[in-house]
Amino acid sequence: MRRWIRKLFIIGLIGIPSLIIALGVGVTAVFGWSFLQQTLLLADSVLVPYKPAHIGYRKLPGFWPTLPEPGTKLGTIVIPAVNIKAPVVQGTTWDILKLGVGHYAGSPLPGQGGNVVFSGHRDTVFTNLKHVKVGDTVTFDSPYGPFVYRVTSIKIVPKTDPNIVVPSKSPELTLTSCYPFVYIGFAPDRFIVRATPVSEPSVTAGTRYRASERGRDNVKKSP
Amino acid sequence: MSLRWKLVLPLVAGITLLVPSTATWAASSSSSSTQQAAIRLEDALHALQIPHVSLLFAYLESIQLSSQEVSQITQNAAQMQKIMGNINSPNQLTLAQKEEALRLFISSAALAHLQVATVLTNGQPVNLLTYVAQPGNPLLIELEDEQGKLLATIHPQYYDVQPKYLNSFIHNVAVAATSARILEQSKTFVPVPHGQLPVTASNTPLKIAIGLGLILIGAMTFRPLYRVAQKLES
């Protein structure tokens, strides 16, 4: 009996650290894979592109005639100065934000006027947003062509600030992420980058045109 | 210039000025009613205890609701209020009343071009006819679009599943449908008036760090424990 207890004790002595290691490997593998999918493998992820074809939806004139479905890819956001390039998808729920930068569905889409809001995780797609400076260029490559913005302000606000995701009369782009960028738990603040439009494509259906940023009447074909 | 022209010219000028200002007034009045509808829709969705309203708001604004659909939703709300009028808890409803209430609820959602899925927090589907509201058995109501894409999740707490809440719930569905129809007739996208900043924090790196920490702890304790085990064995 004593021998049997001793054997059990020995198995426990070796088994407990082995179990801890196995648990650690499992946790690291599951969340590491999820992290890889949201960062390095993001460009390879297969997303359903926007198609304005739903029956029963209101049709608006201009860009994005019908509402994109949640999770559909609207385009790609590129901020060359800080090496950000990520897909933009419709919606900002927990699951959708794993697919890339989310467009807040309650805000207009680029080209519709008003305050366009894009949000991304501080530890995946928007990690480098902390390095953005006033004057940097933000490009949103859409199915209609590139919408180009220039950063005009950067600020940090509490997460409950009611003055960020609000309608505006003039067109602008608001990028949001959590702040501090390195924080254990749910970050209490938000990092806000505001940008104003520099140029946008022409609404001409089926072709990709870009209007001159200086407001000239002529339109140029996108390169 | 004749006297007649002296009288006519200011009149023409007045009408010329009045017409655009009337048009501007009409446009601003229409814009104001659209804004009011947007506020009512957002408030109604918040009253339905939906934490993130943006997807549902945009969806309701974009679907084409007919006036018949809106009036039927309003009628359903009135019928629901009759059913809930004389009870203190939904558990007191008879099976027939439950069936009728459920039919009205599903019908209202379908009229608003929504699909409803009722599940427990572990994802198990729930039959509302046999569901007994009690603490520790929380219910999630998932609202999906016609393609089955999740738009919003309602998290009613036990103390919320009371006739007063259910009455207000149905009333707010009717308010939302009425407001959505006004917004849908707008020729532009009407944004959420008081949007909340999305939650952009994820704890994935922290969880990876915890996993690595566990591996480290396991590795550090393995060697000394293995030595102890060897000593015991010998």
C-alpha cells in the first residue's frame, strides 16, 4: 500500500509540471495562431468583396449604392509612413475586427460625406498607428479607386468620449484604436487620428477615375 | 417706370426670394425630421439593451420597409401589450398565451426583415415556449439579417424578463420600425447620432504571454521535481 502511494506521488511530481507545460503549449498555440492570422497572415485571408446587388435594400446615388453586409471587404487602408496595410471590412464587432480594420457601420462610407470611422485593434492591425504624425497620408483603396486623406490631428480620449463617433458636415476620416498600446487588460482610453480628404475617385460607374486634389474640373485616370 | 411695375417688381423680387427660402425651409424641416428619426431609432435600439447598435441601425435604415409592414408591427405591439397586461411574470403565461406572444415577436422581427435566434450563453438553442426565466439561466437574443449575418445580440438579464420590460421591448421595436421607415426614405446615409467608440482592445498577446509563462513555470519546476522523484524511487 505504501509502495503504491509512493509510486503515485512520484508520477504526480513529474506529471504536474508536464501538465503545466502541455497547457502552456496549448494556450500559446491557440492564441498564437489567432494572432498570426490577424497580423502576418492577414493579407492572405479570403474575404468576400463588396457587391452592390441586394434586392430589398435602399439604393443611394453615388458610391456604395447599397449597404455592405457585415464582414464584407470594402477595400484596403494603407499608411505608408508607418507601414500599415490592412483590409477594411464592414462592422466593428469583436469577431469582425479579427478580419482587419473595421468600418463603423453607423458612420458613412468614404465618398458619402461626413465622418467616416475606421477602427482597428491596437495589438494587431493598428499597432503602428502610434507612430503616425500630422501630415502623413492615409489611402483607402476601394473598388472605385483610391480615397486619399491627410492626417490633421492626433489625440487621446477616454473610451466613453461622446464627441468622436458623431456626424460631421464636412468629409473626414477618423481612425480609432485602444490606448495605451501596451496595456494588460482592456485599455481605458482611445487613440484618435483625424484626417481630411485630399482626393477621391470619380463616381463614374464601372471605371476608376480620380479627381484632382486642387479642385480642377478635369478628371484624370488613376495610374 | 409705371406705378403698376413699381408694385409688381417688389412682388416678383419677394417671390423670387421666398421660393428658395421656402425650399430651404422645407429641406431643413425634412432634414430635422430625419435627424429626429435617427435619434428615436438609436434610443429605441439602446432601450432594447443592444450594446452595439451600429450594424442594426444601418441595416434598418437600409431595408425597404413598407407602410403596411410598419403598421402591422405597431398592431403586434398593441396585441402584445394586451397579453402582458394582467400578469406579474412571463412564467405565469399559459401555453396558448406564450405561443401567441412568440408568434407576435417572430412576426414583428420578420416584418422588420430580421431573423431571431434565441440561445443560451453556451450557444445552445432555446425553445421560448418551454424556457423558464430564472437566475443563472441567461438568454441571448440574436438578431440576424435575411442572409443570416449577425447584426446585434440582446442580453436580457433575469430581472429584465418581466412584463414591463417585454411591453417596452415590443413598443421599442415598433418605434424603431417607424423611425427606420423615415430614414429609409432619405436620399443619403443618415449616421448614428451618438455613436460609441468601438472596443478595439484584444488580449491575444497577453494570452500568448500567459501560455509562454506556463511553459516557463513548467520547465523550471520539472527538473528539481524530477530529481526528487528519482531520489524517492531509489
